[in-house]
Amino acid sequence: MTELIARKLRHVAPDTNRVLLDDLEIQVSGSDRIGLAGPSGSGKSTLLRSLAFLECRTTGSIDLDGTRIQQGDVPRYRRDVAYLAQRPGFVAGTVEDNLRLPFQFHAASQDHSANPEFDRSAAVDRLKAFGRSDAFLDQDVATLSGGERQIASLIRSMLINPRILLLDEPTSALDADATAVVENVMQDWLQASGDRAWVWISHDANQLNRIANRTWTMNEGKLR
Ligand SMILES: Nc1ncnc2c1ncn2[C@@H]1O[C@H](COP(=O)(O)OP(=O)(O)OP(=O)(O)O)[C@@H](O)[C@H]1O
């Protein structure tokens, strides 16, 4: 069973000296649906980015399945624990070019533990689940709306088959209908295996009720 344990996660904002993560102790296990709430600027994104090893100023330790993650393990770790940014980054090109990116990064890394390859039919299946045709694969990312960027980014993360998704307001640019589709697809994804989990940031209390079975609230560097 997947078990991510973070100990003494600490992050002090460089400009203000505000303590954003105050020695946090965190556990995420397979099948957890964790909602992450808290005021703007309280450090929610900083926490998820820290759990994805994207915040070099954060100190503390992270163990996955009982193994301490060292810097050299990060590429492999990011296949298991995937972070989805609120404003996803893309390279110039089509949606498909961008869905292929994580597989290219993986091939270029020193991690040869498995050899995942981009599977176009799996991508098309995911697109259909999100109500998109395969023409979406050929669309230039420069022409995507904010919501479409979020959907492309979700698909990109799901294709690498992570066990834990760290979702930073993944539906913030979507209308109510599209949000419902995303929530349903994500619930199906979670239930397809008893060993998947997410931490999902949302400012919407109703959404947190739908997508979380427990909620962390971030305030002044602490979680409660
Ligand atoms: N690259 C950065 N350099 C300096 N300060 C930053 C940087 N990124 C974030 N911050 C600051 O760190 C604090 C926490 O930001 P963070 O994005 O983690 O908050 P948040 O709780 O996710 O907010 P929101 O709900 O508005 O997305 C904020 O005060 C923000 O201004």
C-alpha cells in the first residue's frame, strides 16, 4: 500500500521571512482523498510543490513506501507522485507534443527501472473520458483556453500512471459542467485501483465535500 510520509517540512519565505510550512508532519496513503483548504497565500501551493521536490528552499524529509527520497531518486519519484500546477506549463507545439514530454524526460533520465512509452490510444481514451475528441491531440497549445490547458495537464499527469496526484486547483478555470466531468473522471481514476490518492487544493467548500474524505486546512504554516 502506498505510503508517503513527510517529516519536519519547513519553508520560510525568502522575502518576508514568513514561515509558510512550520515543521509539518504529513501522511498520505493509498485511497486517501485529501482536500487542502486555507486562505490565499497561506502556503498550499508551496506545500504541494514541496511534496513534489519543486521547492529547493524547503527542508525536511520525504519517505515513499518506507524509503527516504534522495535527490537522485526524484525523477522516479515524480512518476509516482505527480504535481499538477494551477497554471500548467507547456512547450510550443501540439497537445500531443506536450503529452509526450514526461516520457521524453524519463528516457533522458538515469532511471531505467521501467521503460514507459507514450501510448496514443491510452491518451485518446483519456480524452474521451474528458469529453474531447482525438482532434484535441493535434491542437496547438497556444490556442487552448485556461480550462483546456488544465484538462491537457490532467491527462498528461494521468498518463504516467502516478499513485499520488498533487492537484493545485485543477478546475479553477473550468465551468460547472466541465468541473463535474473532471471530478467524475478523477473519482473513477481513484477507484480503478485501491492504491491511488490525491491531495486536492480547492477554495470551494462544496467541491471539497465532493472530492475529499478528509480536509487539511493550512493557516500560518500549520495544518489542522
Ligand atoms: N516564487 C516566489 N517567490 C517569493 N514568494 C513567493 C513565491 N511563490 C509564492 N510566494 C509567496 O509565498 C506565499 C505562499 O504562496 P502559495 O502560492 O503557496 O499560497 P497558496 O496558499 O497556494 O495561495 P493561493 O490560494 O492564492 O493559490 C505567498 O505569500 C506568495 O506571495
